[in-house]
Amino acid sequence: MNPAFAVQLTAARTYLRQALRALVNSLDALSAAPAPPVPQEAPSPAAGQSWVSAEAEEMLREVQQEGPVRLVFTYRYLLSGLLLTSSVAAVAQTAASAPMPKAAKVRQLADYVDPFIGVNDTKAGASNCVIGPQLPFGSINPSPQTQDGDQDGYSPRQPIRGFGQLHVSGTGWGKYGQVFLSPQLGVAPGEKDHDSPKANERARAYEYAVQLTRYGITTSVTPARHAAMYKFVFPKSDQSSILLDITHCLTRDIVPFVGGDVLAGNVTFTGPNRDELRGYGTYRGGFGEGNYHVYFCARVAKKPAAFGTWLNGKLQPGQVSDSLRQPNDRVGAYFTFKTAANEAVYLKVAVSLKSTEQAARWLDAEIPGWNYQKVLSQAQAAWNHQLAKVQVTKGSERDKRLLYTALYHAHLMPRDRTNDLPGFGPEVPMWDDHFAVWDTWRTLFPLHVLLNPGTVAGTINSFSARLQKNGKVKDAFVAGNDMQMEQGGNNVDNIIADAYVKQVPGVNWQQAYAVLKFNADKERQGSAGWRKNEPLLGNYKKQGWIPFGVMAGSMTLEYAYNDFCAAQVAQGLGHTDDARRYLLRSKKWVNLWNPQAESDGFTGFIVPRTQDREFLLIDLKKRQGSWKQFFYEGNSWTYSWFAPHQPDTLVVLNGGPAAFAKKLQHAFKQDLIQYENEPAFLAPQLFHHVGRSDLSSYYVRKLLREGFNEQEGSPGNDDSGAMSSWFVFSALGFFPNAGQNYYYLNGPLFEDVTLTLSNGRRLRIVARNAGPDNIYVQSVKLAGQPVKGFSITHEELMRGGLLEFEMSSKALALQ
């Protein structure tokens, strides 16, 4: 034996004995204790790893670093007794060449995602989630479409018509659907002529595949960020074809009641083999305001046997280019191929909202070759990376599917369209498709503060860029256009404040404050901003409430919270006069509290009033729809609990803790509050403020179990991931009061789950004595120390460590 090696081997033996001793002591402690101790700031182990002491880990690292001695093992291997029955010398000399024990196959987290969840259209108010794949926050979202899909463009009960490249997830009003592709045998440009029954449909986060049985064509698609790659497996035929329709859009062809038009468009073949197709369309309609353009660049890997364009159903073989002659013409193009049986023809397409040149650049950069599997693997890896930030160690397979699908839906919108919107260059972060900040400020953005702060910072910086360019920042911003109509207040303010109080890095706070100040001083106009015939609606800042009219009640309440959020940031940045003024305004929501209003034997409700201070006589139970009188998507029973910054004032106005709890519980029992819709997201948490944490846990768990399932998904529209984010928070056991620096504690759905936080630390959440009936929190510990009360601050949570819930079937309020 080499002398030097002998010296190193002796050292290795010594270190190994010490490491084994430390490891055994650590594992003995683990088996004896109810839970492993977690240092306050130490990272928790990933799922599947053993919990060992820092001493053991350090010794093992030193052993591995000892010169040429290479020890290859796992903790389970050590415990199997192999090293106890073999000499250290033999292990040291043979470890480098010894085969590793075959690892059990580990399920990819991305494969827990079930995109079928939430696309079922069997009930009104469906989740409207998109079945097609997408990268996290990616711009493109290729997905199948059917004749009568909902706002997602797809019905699982109907034949497939083709595949669009742009869609929106979980919304109650549609958009996009463009750059429509239809694989066929022959070329049939009519909409209904595309339809094919289907078989062997499969949907994953990173790929969609289906067999179109009418033609015997199997279609698969996998996404990049602005591009997608299709794999069409054709039968033997001289007429295998791919048809493109630039004038097809969801708002005209699938949900026409939404309203949509095609104003202009063109398709043009390029390249010597006519294997590249470029074009654009100009559209209006759907959710959002203003016209918008969709540009594309598509290429096929196989040289076409024939090509051509078509106009209003008439084929034009060999024609290189064509355009709309008038609005709502139908224009497109096609490739035809000669294929052998089971021959794959690949097509890749990129989409831009800026130019065809930009689409071509995206295509070259994101899918430079024709390796379909590589694109798929990259998409799968992107989702595994995102989903790994939440690692469930103990939980049912059903709940894992629901959780990871909810996480998936929470990573689809908004979309990173930096350098892809007209008027904004690559130096400006630009996040698009904010269908409703009114939805997403409450749960989705607080979730990304924990998991993806760069998304939050980029969004806020894009707010600032939009103010500088457009002179306004509306809550809805779709396809690069602000939407003047608002659903609530100026809720971009709440996103900014939530990030500020939680110290999200990467935000230009002075520019962000300019957005807050603009909204606080120039906006807050109520629907007078777009309803010029109702000038009195703009009196919020003068009187402290909006006189009667469209959404007068709900907008007053939301403006009050916007002012509170603006005041926090103003105070923090040293704008004390602004802070004082906004804070005073934030308390004037009580002007709408009518202590005499009565319903079901309870008194005291939010009621709209006239400019002359007279309360209106209204039906307190009547739920209003979108942009209706008094309340947006709610009633007085719902909005009378909305004062996130002053819950204690609500308690006083309702007669004290006991009366408050009785009235709120009555509201839930009688279904007077739709706590599955955004205005009431916080309502179940209010029980905490009157010593009834048990009721908060009860109603949160009730909605988790009864409202979410593997068919419909969310209990209503998923709303760009807002409802899915509600599920994620509630399943993890804590819930944000967005815009403020704390979380309510309700107890987790899972026995053991670990979060990798945005600062790199890990938070392990454990539910002791968990079970289907044990839904009540008895006590909470963080890093071994008791948590007093019913909440935890953001700073405490971000330290990581072990968050322990003691669960029971016995109701007990947290004190």
C-alpha cells in the first residue's frame, strides 16, 4: 500500500468512526423525539433526506475531501450494515468503482400537476383554467380549442378544432386565442371543417398531447417562453397538411358574446423552400380596451410538397402572401406534405406583441433546432425548479395533486413580456396580462413575495414605467393596454405596499411612490373616471365616501384601504405630510356604516349614502354582479366585513367580540358571504380578532375540502391564480393580510411540508397529531419558542426554521 495513501486511510478511518458516531447519535435522537430540532436559521432537509446534526454533516464532508479516498454512500446504505461488515480499507479501495445501489424512482413534482383540474365546464362559474402547457410566467400558452369552450377556449366534451397559441387562465372574460393551427388530411379552411373527435388525451405542465381520430394524427406541443414546438405524427398520405388561420380568435369564434373583431392581418411565406411563414393580426375585443397586434413566425422542419394561402374559404395554391380586404375577413395559409406512416412533422412558432422580427428573434433564441425532447425537458425542468420551493413530505396523493396544480396555476399570470410590448424596450421590465389586480393583490402577489420576489419587483417597476409612459397605471393591463374601467379601487397600491412592508428587494421605491401618490392625489374618482354622466361619484376625497351609484359602496371601502397602503409607504419614505393625509382618509370608510340597517335580526351594515348624507334603502342580501349598483360582485353582508386595516373597529361597530362572532358565523351558515370570492377572502380570518380562532380554522378547512376538487378545481373562476393562491396559503396553514406585515395562523392541511423561501432559508411546517378531524390549532411554536396570539410576522417567517402546529379535534382559540 502506498505510504501516503496509508496515512490518508488512517485519517479516513478516524473521521469515519467519528462521523458514524455522530450520525447514530443524531438518528437515535430523531427516533426518540417527536420531531427533529431545527436551528432557527438553518435550512431544513429536502424531502427524502435524513435529518443529521451539523457535526455529523461536517465530519462527513471532511472525510469526502481527504485526498484520493472517495467514500460513496447514502445514510440508508450506512444503516444497512454494509460498512459495519466490511473493512474500511476495502471500502476505500473499491468505492470508486463499486456500483451505487439502484435508487427508487422518484416522481417529478411537475408530474403532480394535473392541467385537467379546473377546465371542466359542467357548471356556471367554472375555474376556466387552460389545459395547454406554459412556462412559469411565460408569454405563450399553446392549447387546444373547441367550438363552444368557455373563456379558456376549450370544452372537454367537444371535438377539437385546432390549437391557439395565446390564452388567459382562470378569467371570467376571455381574450386572445390567436395564431390558430389545424393539422389535417387535405386542406379545409372552414371553422367547422377542422373538428375532430379525440383519444388518448394527455395534459402535463410542460406538454399537451392528443390523437385526432378523424385524421389519425397525433399532436403534441411543448412550450418555451415566447415560442412553442409542435410534433404532428401523420399517417401515410400525400395530403398531410398544417393550416394556419391568422383571423381566428377566441372572442369572435368561441365566446362571441364577449365581442371581438379582426381589423387587419397578413400571412407571408419566406425562405427558398417556403418553409417559414410570418404574419400578424390586429384585433379588438375581449377583456381590456384598445386594439392590439399579434405577430408570429412559424417554421416547419420538413420541406413542404405544396403551400398556399386562403381567403374566406377559397384556397389559393402557390400564393406567397395574402391580407384581409376588410375587417372580419378570414385569411390564412397552409403547408402540405407527403408523409410515410407514423412520420413526425415538426413545426415551431413564436409569438410577439411587438413585431414579426421580434417573433423571429424569439424563435431563433428559444428553439434554435428541432430537438422536441430537449424543449420538453427544459420546460419540465423549469416547472420542477419552481415547484420544488414547496416540498410536501407527508400528505395524501390527492392533496399533493391539488396543491401542485394550484401552484402551477399561480405561476401562469401575470406574464413577463419584457421587450415584447410596443413602446417599452429591453431595459424596462414589463409584466403584462394583469387581468385583475383586484383579484391578485390579495393572495397571488403575497405568495410570490415568499417564492418569487423578482416577479413582484419586476411588476412594481413595470407599474412605474407605465406611469412614466402612459400617465396612468390601471388595475387591468392586458395585451399592453390599460383598461379604464376598474373593478375596485386603485389596487396596484396594495401590491406596492405589501412589497414595501415585507422589504422586497429590487424595487425603485421613489418611482414606486410616484405611482402611489399619483393614484392617491389624481385618481380615487370612482366610476366617474369612465362614467362622465355621474360627476358626483368623484367626491370620495372631498366627503370621505362616494355618493350613490355604480359600485359606490365597494369602491369607497377599497379606496380607504388603498389610502392606508399609500400611507404606510409614505411614512416609511419620509413623506410625513402625505402619510398623515392618506391615513386620515383611510379611516373615513365608517361614513358608510349605518347602525340602524337591519337584516336577519342583526343591525349595523355598510350602506351607500347620498351626497346629502342620507342612507339609501337597499336589499342588504342582494348580490350585485360586475359593475352594478353599490357593490362589485357582492352585497352589503359581504362588504360590511371589509376593513383589512381596522378589524378592531369592525368589532366595536358590531357590538363587541361576542356579537361580532355571532353575526359573522350567521353570515357563513346562511351563505350570505361568498367567502370563495375575492371580496370575502379575509372574512374567515376575522374570527381571530374576537378570540374564536377555532371558527377561522373551521371555515378555512371547510372551503379547502368542499370547495376544491379534482374536477372543477376552484369553487369559482380561478382569477389568474388568485383562488389557487388562496388554496396554497390555506393548505400551508397561514394566510396573509396583504398590504400588512403579518399572517394569520390556521393550521396546515399537510403533516409535513418545507418551503424554500426567497432568501434561501427553509421553513419546515409540521402539523403534530394531524388528521381529517383534527382541524383546530392548540398551540404554535417557531424555532422551539411558543408563538403568542394568532399571527406571525413576515420577518419571523422569513427566518426559516421549524414552524410547529399542535392540532386537535377540540376547538381552542389561540391566545
